[in-house]
Amino acid sequence: MKEGHDAISHSEVVLPFFQGLLLGLVAMTLHEAGHLIAALAVGIKVKNVGFCWKGMYTVREPGPPVKNILVSLAGPMVNLILMMTWHWWPTFGLPIYALPYSTCCPLRARMACAS
């Protein structure tokens, strides 16, 4: 080790990475659970919930426009609730801020996993 440089231990890099990855997966699961619970609450049948290399997805039967909007907004509402944890638990709140970027992928590309 050269003098004058701060050494970064392996655990200072690897542990936060995997902790963020795990918490991100928990956040995605809760996001999809929001869609699932909302669909069941308004009487829309859920056909499949899964996970692929592009992320998690929920496949459901189409419903009336108002019910579709409620189900579609349920996941982002869960994200907003989880973002409120930032003040008490910054480590969990941080992955939530990345979700809007991952859920803005074109719908056709995201639905390719479901077919």
C-alpha cells in the first residue's frame, strides 16, 4: 500500500453492493405486491407473477379503464410509501429511488418476459 492513499477494505465495497442488491429485490417484490393486491381488490384476475432477467412482472386480465388505472398506480404508490423510509433507514430508501428508472422501460420489452 502506498503512503498517502486511504485503503478501502473489501467489505466496504462488497457488503454495501450486496446489501443494496438485496434491498432492491425486496423493494421490487413489494412494488409488484402492490399491483397484485390492487388487482385482487378490484376483482381483476391475475394470471402470472414472475421474475426474469429484466425484472419482476405481473400478468393480469384486462379490466375496465378505472380499475386498470388503480392497479397500474398501486406499484408506484408502494414506491412512494417506501421512499418515506429514507429518513429512518437511508440504506433501504436509496434503492427505491432507482426503481422509477427501471420501471420506465418500454412496456413491450418488459412484457417479453411474460410471454
